[in-house]
Amino acid sequence: MVLLSTSVLSQSPSSSSKSHPPEYTFEVVRQLPHDSAAFTQGFTFFNGFFYEGTGRQGQSSLRQVDPETGRVTRKVDLAPDLFGEGVAVLEHTVVQLTWTSHIGFVYDLSDFHLLRTFQYSGEGWGLATDGRDLYMSDGSSQIRVLDGRTFAEKRRINVHDSAKPVEQLNELEFVEGELYANIWHSDRIARISPHTGEVTGWIDLTGILGPFYQRDAESVLNGIAYDSKGKRVFVTGKLWPRIFEIRVVPKHAH
């Protein structure tokens, strides 16, 4: 197993400037199986398993997935009128959003037993946690910070690249203190300061699936997971046949 170097996650090209966040590309470390029928909306890694939320009405679910085999080891289906969205593991629970139903679910991590629900305004897209609070996207340039115990909104982060708002923020993940956010319908991931909302870098994943796989219009990048113990970054997408462990590297490294 090849582990992601911690230095890679923090390094920035010395030629970067404030007005132009550094650009990164990727190296594929490993490829893992992924259910190509899974419309991935939320994706995270915890204690040796992926936790994946899938979307589409009548197909939405929360899953625990074995990384090596792709086997779904635990699953709960959402009601057929709900469209599942982002997921995050917080303490001994899994939290899952829905798209337009204004409802979130809190499950027991060990058996997916539903513990409670909570309400929020607007749409639910991506979800991540810093271990205390929840960070929620809604497709705009804002990320909401929710109290991890009460789910009350505490503040909002305005995400920007220099002075320009970054719209269509979707799936979220914390990686070594930064928020990673994929931009809907693109192969780019923004690295964001959770304190200022400033984009500190861009990761370009163009071509990661390769020319052999023809994607339909909705089979877009939409999964970022981080193994904080192994320092490994994983990415996947809606209806993708693979999960990729990647190494993030500066685009113009010599």
C-alpha cells in the first residue's frame, strides 16, 4: 500500500501569488472498485470503510462499503420521495442530507439505526466535519457551519478566489485542516481555508477516468474522501466504475 505523503498536502509552488492560487494535478496511486449504479452524492472514509450517500428519488441510500472489494456491508434506503445528498461521520453517528426536502438524518454509526432528524432551510448538497461542527454546501458560493450537536447554523463561509465568488460548491471533505470542495459539473476541486473562505489552490482531475469510459452528462466528479490516519485521498463520481486513490502534486513541479 502506498500512503499519501503529508508534505504533499501542504506544499505550494513557490511561484504562487495571492491573485493566482496554485494549481495542482494528480497521480493515481491505486484504483478500487465502485458500484457504477451508485449516484454518489456523499462520500467519506472512517475506520477502514467508505460511507457513501447516493441520490435520485427511489434510489437514495446510505451505505457502508468495503474499499478493497466494493461490497456494500451495510445499507439503509431512504423513502422513495427523498433525494439523498452529502454524508459525514461525526463521533458515533453518520449524518446525511437530502436535496430539497429540508431534512437531515442522524444514524447510529454501528448499525445505521435512525437516531433523529433535523431541519434546515434551502437545499442540501455536500457535508463534511472538522470533528466538532458540520460544514454544509447548498450549490452556492457559501458553506454553512452547523453546530455538530444542535445542528443550528452558526455562521456562513463565503468562498472566493481572489475577489470572485466560487459558485456550485458541492461534495466536501476536510483534508489536513483545509476544506476540499468539488465544483459541480467540473473536474476541479477547490482547496479552501475554512477560516477565511479563500481558495488556497485548485486540483485539476481532468482525464482521471481515461478515454475508455464514456460518461453521460450526470456522471460527474462528486466524491472526496480522506483517510486521516493513512494520509490518503480518494475521489470518485456519480455512476463511476472506480474509486481512485490519488496523490496531489503541484502542476508545474520540476
